[in-house]
Amino acid sequence: MHTKYKTGKKVDPSNPDTIPKFEDELPIPAVARPRTAIKGNPYYEIAMKQIQHRYHRLFPTTTVWGYDGMHPGPTIKVRKNEKIYVRWKNKLPRKHLLPIDRTLHESAGPPDVRTVVHLHGANVAWESDGHPEAWFSRDFAETGAAFRRKVYEYTNRQMGATLWYHDHAIGITRLNVYAGLAGFYLIEDPVEKQLKLPKGPYDIPLMIQDRSFRSDGSLFYPENTTPPAPVNPSVQPFFIGNTIAVNGKLWPKLSVEPRKYRFRILNASNTNAYTLRLGDGRTFYQIATDGGLLEKPVELTALPLEPAERSEVIIDFSKHKGKKIILQNTNDDGNMGVIMRFDVVLPLKGRDSSEIPDKMMSDELILDENKADKTRLLKLDAIQDEYNRPVLLLDDRMWHDPVTEKPVIGNTEVWKLINITNFPHPIHIHLIQFKILHRIPFDLERFNQDGHIQYTGPPIEPEIHERGWKDTVKAEPGMVTSVIMQFTENPGEYVWHCHILEHEDYDMMRPMRVVEKEE
């Protein structure tokens, strides 16, 4: 379907060069409202449904999946330490929107449409974590081996932070998230009120996702690899779209007042990493990482974000009245080098009393690498399957191999991620937030010969934008990336994995059992 643009040119959704940018105003996802209360705590019901969504005003509608009929899903807002309950309901069709590789875990037969919701970055009991095998089909007719409860309990016992919820079903996470199953979850901390950060309409979440379309406006996701694998459909080693959607609109614009704004930025793409920069190279201030506020703001001109990473920034538009400022992605050029545009065209509604504070949080938990209870060496590598497709692995093991990571409650652990592949992997560990210690280059040839880690340079400090609490870390190729974390509560069955969703599905995900005492 081709819609004529005002210049007389036809818009073809499959050809990004024909799609005009900055046509749609950025939508802000609606805030979820509780249905009732359970034991005095808010209770939500959120249904996954197939819906029609318009990615661009000149597009026909696109069939997607959304939480509560929305893409992105509704934003859940809670206060720190406020317990809530959510019943996630699968009301999706029985046939999948996208091509299913039948050789992957639990994908051989029905049900085709399996879902489970993971609250990414949350400290929760494992039964509410969204374990990949806790999936359920429409109306809970069928459930996976780890399914324990229909209503999830989120205790929010953690710092205020920008979290997000998304699908996590074993073997089809890449398809379910690409179909649209993702939304924001914001924990608000009382300390933020005293800091005078921009709030209300000046506190805006931005979910960045790449997408590709067919000419009729339907979502395109490749059925097979190039060159084709003997299995069809076949899982991809990666997926990168040819357009950028922010909050479900392609290359939108946001009309802003000449004042300070807080943006909560999430990379919710399957594979693609971005480096964000304002068009004229101006600075902005980072105030939070995945797990919450930093000790003090960091002045940046560029912000890299791997899949699943979040960062909160303050941009001050006060001296730029009338200007139009493009948010760029310097990892790419052309269409993929553009994210959205800020148009400083709204009148100032009143004096801007928000501030960029000098100091925000004092770190109450100091973790010392030298006092860790356990250090784990964990390899990131790949093999080939019987169809000559790459299978990405964590520590030479597949998903169904026995559990090897069994952290003990109360212990501090250092994980050294040894990346012997030739590209970075965003590694996500469920349940906890960690600190990045350093990255050290090593002799890959020597390691491949005898498994010895011969460092070839000094430790490299974490980048300036990743020094806060994190739940996802970029494990660089040819580097040993070390993170430190403490396990404080919630024993049970969790996972850790690469957040490139194509890798997570095949087979870069491992179980992690948190235990009360050493097993």
C-alpha cells in the first residue's frame, strides 16, 4: 500500500527513503491504573492483545501485539517499597504473527503463542520474575514447567529506577518482543522529590526500537538467514531493522518548552546498539543508569546504549527557543543515524524551578573486589549446530545443561565475562544490580590454546556513562569484563543471558539458582 506524501512522492513502508521524518508527535504511553486492591496493595490486570497500530501517519495500520491494547504497553508507576500485584493475561491469537523456528526450545509444537512477562531489573521472588519456562498460553490453557502463579507480586524493594517489562518466553522471546510486547515500569524514590528534578509532563520515557516493514505496512521479520539455513523458518544470528521507532512512532518529533526535561531512555531493540548525540553536539546530563540515580550527574555529549540498557538524562532547552534539535545515532548514518527531533516551539508554561543537582545519591553499598566470596570465570563463545548455524553459548553450556551458577544469599560475587567472539554481548543478570569493575584485554590466541588468561594491558575503568548500578553490561570482544554484585534476598530459579534476543533464544541463556547456603 502506497500513500502519497504532500510532495507527490509515494510512501512505501518497505523503503525507508520514502518515509518522511518528524511527521508524528511523540506519543507518551498511558499510565496503567489498578483495578482494585489486594490486602491494601494495588492490583492490576494487563492483557496481551493483537491490535492495529499506526507507526506513521502516512502508513496503513500494522498488526502488532500490545499490553492492554497499547504499543508500547502502559507505563506502570510505583513508589519504592510499595507492593503491587499484576495478573498478566494472554489474550493473543493462537497463531503467531511471525515465523517460528520449530527447532528451538519448546517451539516444535503447540502452543505457538506462549508468553511470560519479565520485569527487567527488578528484585523479585523467582515465581514472579518471568522465568522463560513459566510461560502460559491463551487463558492459561497450557503452561510451562516453571509456571507457578497467575498473579505476580512486585515488592519494589530497591532504588527508584527506570525498569521495563517485556516478554521472556523460551525460544520465542525475539519474536514476541519484536511483535510489540514491551512497556515501562517506573519506581519513584522519595529522594527524587527533594532533588527538584524535572517532573510531571517534563519527565518523559523514550523507548527506542528498530523495525522493518513490508510494502503493505505489516511488520517484516526475516524467515531465514542469508544464505538460507536448511531449516525453514530459521532463527537469525541477529536482526537489525531499517527504521527507528520511538514510543511506537517512526522518527517522531517532540514539541518542548524552553526549559529542562528528564528523559528515561531505553534501548528495546532486538540486536541494535545506539550511540545517542544531540545534533549540534551540545552537552546533556546523565542522572541515572539501569538501577537508579547516580551519585552525581555526568556531563556527556554522547551516550552509548546496548539492547536493554537504560539511561536517564536531563536536556536543558532553555537557551534554544525556536530551534529544532535532532537526536542522532552516531553508530549509523542515513536513516538509521536519526532517532527523533526536539522542536523547542512551545511557550514556557511558568518558571522552570527544576534543577540539575550537584549530588544525588550516596552509595550505601560499597562492594570490594578483594573481599568477594566467589569469583567466576565465564566464557562467551559459539559453536555450530548440525545445520551449520551459529549457536551462541555461555561458558560452553546450553540452556538445558545443569545449573552451574549457584550464588549464596549474603555473598558478594565477581563475574569475569571472557568474550572470545568477535562482537560485544549485552549480558543481563536477573534479580540483582551490579557495578562494573573494569575491562582488561587478553591474549585470545593463548586462551584458545590452553585456557590461560594472559592479560595484554592494564584494567580499563568503566566508561563514564556506566558507573552507576547496572543490570546489563556490554561484554566487549577480546576483553575480560568484570562485574561485582551482592545477593541479599530471594532464593530461587533465575537466569542470566545475552540481551541480543536472537542470541538469548539460541542459546545464550543459562539458569542461575540463588541458594540459602552453599550447595
